[in-house]
Amino acid sequence: MLDAARIRALAQEHGTPLYLLDIDQVLERAARLAAFDTLRYAQKAHPGLALLRALASRGYAVDATSGFEIERALAAGFSPDRIELATDVLDRRTLEVAATHGVRANLGSADLIEPYAASSAPRSCTLRLNPGFGSGHNKRVTTGGPHSKHGIWHEELPEALARAERAGLEVTGLHLHIGSGVALEGLAQTIEAMDAALAHAPATLERVSAGGGLAVPYDGGPEFPVDEYASAWLAARERWQERLGRALHLEVEPGRYLVAPAGLLVAEVRACKQTPDWNWVLVDAGFQTLARPLLYGAYHRMELLDATDRPLRPTVVAGPLCESGDVLTQSAEGEPRPVQLAQARPGDLLLIHDAGAYGISMASNYNGFPLPPEVVVQGGEPRLARRRQTFDDLLALEQDLS
Ligand SMILES: Cc1ncc(COP(=O)(O)O)c(C=O)c1O
């Protein structure tokens, strides 16, 4: 990432809050997953065009969750055969976009089989399984188990395969994604679930996808052991190939793992105050900028720029919104959760680390704030990839009915 002087200069030039994304770092992280035949980037984590272009031009594949994400991937230079639509609901427009561009779907509900087969979309599809269990850094990102809406319940896979056959659809892929921020502990169980699913493998099966969800150490701890993870999947693939007597292509579909550590959110301290329990620092970024703390009680490392000589204090950091939940340091239960921060003064710059995933992609216009700009770093050079939304942009969708 950039040094302090450059971050300060960029904040001055583009204002705050400001997102930075180090695409060089994303590419370096993507290369760590080279053991898989295909790395399919889950663009929901960060759908920036500059990033997608960089991934497309290096031959990676991409996951889209809607017709709009298919169109974004096409705009970034992915060919339709490098895009897969993963969804539990096929809205009419999404189906039309997939059909028009010939994008294969990963169907997460059996009821999507017939409408998909009846469209002019490719005659092959992937089926997403709910293996009966899930995992994740928060229950809201756990995407398997009886409480999850995602995937086809594992016991219903044979029936879904029969439906696909009746509809004239070839099932060429099986996919699992049990949640986001998944540790290695549950890996054996996940592989076993795919193993059980493969007992029903149709003759048309070509691919198995391990899904995404690889964890990121937001607390600065050790990195996710990608090599161990890849080895376990590769060894399983060997067994499955032997058992089925044919080659199987192995995919992985991370979002967060690639982009989270490569992103930085820069905010400015605008006010400091005390309540009997807490030392508050109020900044110009809130949950309209970074929703993860409010949604999941997610922890992000934070530091003040150029303040290493000041004493550290337990500090609760909050944003500018007229919402008491607009706290960037809170627990999953919504209680303030102080972080150690150098004594702040209005005008200081606050760096919020690991903000590259589900940061700008979840930003909103709540309280009238425009979406923030983003600078990307490529070949070591920072460039503005996305300008700040303007007031005119915000009004553009509305009619003057006066
Ligand atoms: C089907 C699927 N694939 C991949 C991902 C990416 O997850 P992560 O960003 O945690 O890797 C998700 C996230 O929700 C998902 O639902």
C-alpha cells in the first residue's frame, strides 16, 4: 500500500471518506490460489471495474449474482464463458441477460431449473448444494444449514438432478459455499459433503467448486493457510477422479480473501467527546460508507495517521449518521467495543484497515451522503478509479413534480 505522505496527499486531493484499493496486492493474493484450475472471483465483494479489468486480462473467471453483475463483468472484458451466474432466485431480467449473453448459471433453488431450461441460456448448469451445515464469521454470512435460504438441500439433490434431466439441462458442475470467513477446521466436513453429493454425480459432470469464504485475519493474526486448503481439495479431487473414472475441473470462488486486506478506508476525525463510559471519536465515514461493523459487529484495525507519538486510549469510533447504531467499533450485539487509538484531534486522518471487501460494494446514500470515491493502486501508482457521487447524481433519478 502507499506510504503516509501519499495517503495524506490523496485524502487532500479527493477528500474523505476515501477508499483505496491496492490491485497489485489483489493480484498477488490471487496468484496464491494457482493450484486450483479456475479462480472465480466473487465480485460482490468488490465490483470495481478497474479491479475486474485487471482480473479479466489475466484470465481469471468471475462470479455474478445478478444480470447487472453479468453486464459489469462483460464491460470489464470477461468473455461470457468466464462468467457464471450464481443465484437462488432468477428474476426475469437476470434470466434475460444470462440468456442473451450465453452465461451459464449456478442454480441454488430447484425451482429455477425449469425457467432456466426454458430460456435460451446455455443448456448446461451448475447446482449449488446446501450440505446441511454452514459456517462463517457471523450468522448473517452463514450460507448452509437448515436456517439458510441458499442452495439445494442435500437430500433433494437426486430429485433436482432428475428435474434437470427432464428439462433437457446438463448438470456439468456441483458447487458448495457454506459461508464467509470460514476457518480450516470445517474443511474436512465440507469435502465429505461434496463426496456424498458426488455419489449422485451425473455422467455430464465436469466441475466441482469449493465455493469461497476463505477467512481473512481482520485482527492482524496469521493468514489463512491457502496451501493446506488447496492440498485438501486437490487430494479429494484425485479420489473423485479415480472413483468416477474421468477428469474433474476444480474451482475456487473467493471474494473477501482477495480484496479485504488490499483495501483501506481513509476518514477524517471531525469531533472528539467523552461520556462517563467512553471516549468517542466521530469521523466522516459511517455505516453508509462501511456497513460491516453494524451488520456483523465486524472488527477492523484502525490507526490515526502520523500519530505514533501520542498516547493510546480505549476509543469508540462512530460516524456522522443520525442513527445510534452508526458505530464503527461495535460488538455483534451492538454494544460499543473500544479500540486502542492514539489520542485524536479534529482534522486527524483515521485509517480503517482491511476494508476492501464488502466495503464500497455495500455503501449507501443514507442521510443523503454521496457514495465515496476510490483510488486504485496499480504498478505502484495511485489513480482515481471512481469519483465521488455528486449532488446532481443523487437527484438524477427523481422527477421534479412541482
Ligand atoms: C456463492 C458464493 N460464492 C462466493 C462468495 C464469496 O464469499 P467470500 O467473499 O467470503 O469469499 C459468496 C458470498 O456470499 C457466495 O455466496
